[in-house]
Amino acid sequence: MGMMVAARRIDAASGEVRYEFGFEDRFDRILTIDPSTLEANVEDGDFNSAASAITAKIVNAWRSSGEFPPRMLFAS
């Protein structure tokens, strides 16, 4: 069974980048990435496969372009 996780950037302060994310367009979780270390945390503490997959896509996009993308989609 496949998985589709969507994320949209909600804040890009100097010390962290925050995304709302969830399955399809239900943005019910918050992901925070530290731009200096690329350490990622989920507000609810459950860093599961959905959080891991969308974090990897966001970080790979940042490495390619030098910017955190405004939106990201992971589908498997």
C-alpha cells in the first residue's frame, strides 16, 4: 500500500523552518527543521515513517536549491 504525504512551509525564522504536514491535504502535524544542523522534530513527538519521508524530501530539495521549498509532496 502506498503513502502520500504533503507539506507546506508555515514559517522560516532564522533558527528553524516549520512545516504543516499530513496525509494528502490534511495538514494536522507540525515538522520543525533546524537549518544549521538539519535536525528535524515533530511537535507531537511521533517521528514516524510519514515524518521521515517528508523530511528527506524537504532536505533533499534544500540541498539541491539552497532554499526550503514552500510545498513538498512525497508519494510512494
